[in-house]
Amino acid sequence: MPLLRGSWLIIKEIGRHILKRPVVGVLVAARTKDGQWLLVQRGDTGQWAMPGGTLEWGETLRSAALRELSEEAGVKQATLGKLLGVYSAPHRDFRFHAVTVVIEAVVDAPSNAPLNSLEIKSVKLFNDSELPAELSHHTTEMLHNARAGAVTWE
């Protein structure tokens, strides 16, 4: 019995360390060559967002950004640009503490549907004057800063 209890305490401690670490994610401030912003409509909130997601094991930020553009927005051609921000405030995402890296990209218009229609309901190109007032998961400020060209980190 003590061995079982001791093993359980070790497993619990390992789990505590693993689950209490911030998750690294990437968002792409994507524009077409004619200046339209690419946003995706999330299935969980119904709100618009920049394409992006969490880094997978063994993946670079660059490959994650390209993967998310393809999976969420159906973009097949993208040129990634500069780093626009690193956001780490714990309150931004209600699901977990995320460290979000925002990068710019120039993309071709989407040519495929989103990979998971439950996750992403719609994809749309917006002119500056048409952008939604609020984006999902407290990312409005991120897009605002990207539009202004303000490199931000917290």
C-alpha cells in the first residue's frame, strides 16, 4: 500500500508540473497583397480571430504558423514576416495560461475550406473599415498593435 500511495504522489507531482506550465501559441496577423486582413470565425465563441493555435511537440513557430494558416484558413501560400509581439498575460485565455507569439504574414486568398468545421465556422477577408470591434479570446489588442506596426511584448 505505501508503494502505491508513493507512486500516486509522484504521478500527481509530475502532473502538477506539466499542467501548470504555460502553453505556447502562435497567431498570424495575415494580410493579402491588396491589404485585406484574414480572419477566421471560431466555433467555440462564434467570434472572429486571427488564425493560430498551440505549438505541437517537435514543431517550430514557423511551421506552426504555416500549419495553422492551412488548417484553419485554407491558405496554401504564405510569406511569413517579422515578429509583432509576445503576449503572456495569464488572463487572456480562459482555458489556460498562454504565451502567444504574433507574427505577420502576406497570404494568398484562402483556396480550401477549414480542416475542422467544428473548430472554424468561416473564413473571411476584411478591409480595415470592416474589421470586427472585438476579437475572440482577448486578442483585439493584438490585432490593433499589429495594424499599427507596434512591436509589443509583456
